[in-house]
Amino acid sequence: MASGGTPLFIFTALCVTAVKNFVKVECNTINVGHYGQQSLLECVVKTSTDVKDPTIRMVAWKKLTSPEDEGDPVLGFNRWKLDRPKRGYRFAEPSWDKKNMNVSLLITNTAVADDGDYKCMVITDSGDGSTVTNLTVQAKYSISTLYSIPEKIVPNTDSTLVCESRGGYPQGTIRWFVEEKHDWTGSSEMEAKQSDDGLFQLTSRLSLSRGSTFSKYTCAVFNASGGKENEKTFEMPPPPSSQGGIVYDTKISKIVLPLVVIGSLIVCGLLIYGWRSRGEYMLLVSYLMDYTSLNILSSSFRN
Ligand SMILES: *[C@@H]1O[C@H](CO)[C@@H](O)[C@H](O)[C@H]1NC(C)=O
Ligand SMILES: *[C@@H]1O[C@H](CO)[C@@H](O)[C@H](O)[C@H]1NC(C)=O
Ligand SMILES: *[C@@H]1O[C@H](CO)[C@@H](O)[C@H](O)[C@H]1NC(C)=O
């Protein structure tokens, strides 16, 4: 039964050769880059132990726009020379050469456009390999402005609070809280715009109806994974103080009450005395008038 044994032998032989001589490109599965800083895509060429002193013939780092596409070359090495790399991309190893199995890519000034998949292809004198790895770019949000429309809030009229946050990536959210704990986001509307550099600008408007009585409104910005990155609190102007109203009332009564008393005395006096002893009576009235005007004067000085 030689015909049965031959295919099995060939199969085993193939497996042994495949295992014996392998070249793999191993990369970090998660690479996080921060906007405006350096990012490292760490990849190392691994060969089977029987490969002695491997030499790299070619490296190609490409940025993929979709998993299937050819990709845009950002860094390459071919036989004896480095291809001119795209600006801002280089080997992470400062003096990389064909004997160095650390083929990590360094992005010197990370932009939003660098977010995505990268393919690293390596050809050595003992085989070749390629791997796709991934860069996730993040940029932190900060709150640039928090203001009210109208600028000076008039009691018992509708107003709006506007909160702006910029410079973040990927898209985050703005939430509102009253008295530092109750979520008030339902009364707001958020708009997200992406600027030319890919960063998001978030604007949220919170409507305050005329009956709102909270003294503090907090605007907080959260990143794409729900982490709070910044917050600012708007303090409402204090309502016109009710104490002030009372002071005003007593001032009025100090002036009005004596006038009412004097008026009634005059009327009563006229009714009682008639026109008989007008002289004495007018003397009394003028005394009272003097007393009252003194009172009014002193009370207006006090306030
Ligand atoms: C590869 O090189 C980079 C830059 O020198 C270094 O940060 C990284 O740790 C190296 N990786 C390995 C596996 O040696
Ligand atoms: C790239 O990262 C995203 C999000 O972290 C993940 O869903 C995706 O599978 C990754 N792609 C590759 C090729 O690792
Ligand atoms: C969101 O913020 C948290 C906490 O600060 C942080 O750990 C996480 O990496 C951030 N995620 C993004 C997508 O920025």
C-alpha cells in the first residue's frame, strides 16, 4: 500500500519545513497615540531558532484606508537603502539597519489623520511575514467658554447657558449638572463640528426657563469612553434680595405713616373744634409738622 503512504509523507514533510523556517512580524495589538506627541507602533521580526543571523531585505510600512486596500507607504527600506520616508515617520530605533529585528514605526507628531490601521511587511533572507496593527489617536477636551445669553441674566425671563469645548478626539459629549449632582442634560442640545485638523468642537446650549431657581450649573465634557476630562461651573447671580425690599418698605412707612396721622388729626380737629379756636389748633398742627419733617430727614440720612 505504497500509494497511501506517499501523500502522508509529503504532508508531514511540508509541515516540518513550514515550522522549521518561519518569519513572523509581531506587533502590539493596541497602540494609543496622543495628538501632537510621539506615537510608537511596536513591531518585531521573529524567526525560528534555526535561522542564524537573519538579514532584512525589505520593510514596508503602509497606512491602510480600508482593510483590503494597497495602502499609502509611510516608511520603507529596500535592499540597501531607506526609501525617502513620508515626513514625520521613521524607524523607532535611532540607527536602524538590516540586522535590527525591531522594525517599530515612530510617528513624531501624531495627527488625527494617523488614526487607523497600518500594515508592516518584512522580507528577510529566510522568509517573509506581514501584520496589520492599529493606532488609536486621542486628544483631550477642555472647556474654552461658558457664558449666558443674555450676558446679564434678568430674573423671571428665559435665558440660555452656552458651553464650548474644543480640541478633543474622538467625538465626546457635554453633560450638564445642577447643584453639582442632578443630571440636567435633557434640557440641552449639543452640536459637534470637526475642524480641518480633525479635532472636535462641541457646543451645548442649556435652556433655562424663567422659573429656574438653581444657583449653580456645571458643564462637564466627557471623552468617547465616558471619562470626564474637564468641567466648569456657572454661578447664577443672586436673586434681588428680599431683605432689601423690607428696608425699602420701612423707609416708606416712616414717611407715609406720620403724614396719614397728621392728615387725620387735621380732619378730626376741624370736625371737633370747627372754626372756633383756629389759632390754637394751627399751632398744634405746625408742631406736629415740624416733628414729622425732622423724622423724615433723619430717616433719609440713615438710609
Ligand atoms: C523597539 O525599539 C523601540 C525604540 O527604540 C523601543 O521603545 C522598544 O521597546 C523596542 N521593542 C523591542 C521589543 O525591543
Ligand atoms: C483597531 O482598533 C479598533 C478599536 O480599538 C478595533 O475595533 C479593531 O479591530 C482594530 N483593528 C485591528 C486590525 O487590530
Ligand atoms: C477617557 O478618559 C479616561 C479617564 O481619564 C482615560 O482613561 C481614557 O483613555 C480616555 N479615553 C479616550 C478615548 O480619550
